[in-house]
Amino acid sequence: MYKTSKELFRSEYVSYSRLSSYEKCPRQFKLRYLDGIPCPVGKAAQLGSVVHEIIARYLKDIGFSKSAIQTDIYDLCKLIIPTCKELRETGKITFFLQESEIEYLLNGFVKLLPKFDSRSIVSVEAERNFKVGKYKLKTITDLILRNAKGKLTVIDFKTGKPEYVDDSQIQMYAIPLFDEASTSEIELIYAFLKHGELKRLKMTRGSVKTLANEFITRVKCIEDDDTFFPEPSFLCRYCGVKDHCPES
């Protein structure tokens, strides 16, 4: 597909998942994004995709009100079977997923959402394409809310463990919002559905340039690498392209 990462980023885009893939294992990045080897999605990731899809459909259907969120777990659960059926038919789900494990995460959503200071939805599962320096960045943000005073809150729903999150992911999501809204500060929230926890961060307009430069540095590090040596770890057992790596 691509001989170098410079070709990849010039032709396509930079995303957090691509940066993260390289920083976990350069060889995995090369196999996936330069060589174009398909990377099967694991069961945990497929479960997360189903939960995200159900939440997105629910929010788009009802709009946003705390009373609705608090009382409509039944309506959320009604979306489990048709959503799974549709995603299975399109090949996005290949594992058997129990309704109970999906419902458990949806209950986490119901319990956490009333804690957000908001009265209106700005966007749900919205894709944004913007530039940082010469690089094209692409983000997909789970949920952006606005409170009565106009304050924006970016929310990223997580179905995994809190210790595995990287603050730079949600910070990347907030960068284009400072151009879209006249605000000096944006609240960032990781919502851990399984554990019932929130991690709150703040990002100011003044920090955008510093964060943008950090992202540029990370991208240039990938572009300067022409060896893509593997980084063996316990994560190798979960790698979708391990069959193509001599270190696995």
C-alpha cells in the first residue's frame, strides 16, 4: 500500500489510533497501515462497538434530558437485539456477545450520564477533519454537550479499564472545538461504563498550540522511522496481525 509513513499521512490522515498503534509496537503499525494487512477486531473491542452504537442511536432518537436518561434503560435494552443483528449482518460483529454483558455496560451509561452538567447535545459520534500544522487529523467524538452557560463538555465512553486511557486521546478531540466555539475552556470526561467512574480533565485555548506541537512531534517520530522494529510484550497475544510478525 504505502512505502513510507510520509506517504500514508500525506494521502490519508493522522488519528489517535494510528499514533497509539505505532507507540505500542512500530511493527504492528507498519503491518496494519503501510502493508495493509487486515487486523481482526477482538471480542472486547466488538463489545465496545455495540455499546457505543446503541448509546449513539438512543441519544440521537431522544435528544437529551436527565429525566429520560434516568428512566429509559428499558428503551436502551430494546436496541440490543436489532443493533447486534445489523452489525452482525455487516460483518462488524463476529463473536457471540451475551445480552447481559451489553446491558451491564448500558446500565453504567444510565448511572453516569446524569452527572454531566448539560442541557443540550452538540453532537453524537461526530467525525471531524482538521489540520495541525501540515497534517490532516481525523477524530470521531462520542458525545459533546453544552450546558446552560454555553460550556462545552467532550465525553468519551470507555468499556475498558481506567488505567489504560491516554489523556492525549480526548485532548485531540477538543482541538478543533476551539475554532468552532468562542470558549476559553472545555471540559473533558472519560466515562468508564463498566467501573462507574469518571475522569475529568480541562483544556484551555492557551494549551492548544502546545498540544498541537506535541502531536506533530509524535507524527514526525513515525515518519523518521524506517525500520519499524517490533516491541514484544504481553499484548502480542491480542495483536490482530501477530501471524505476520516473526516476533510473535
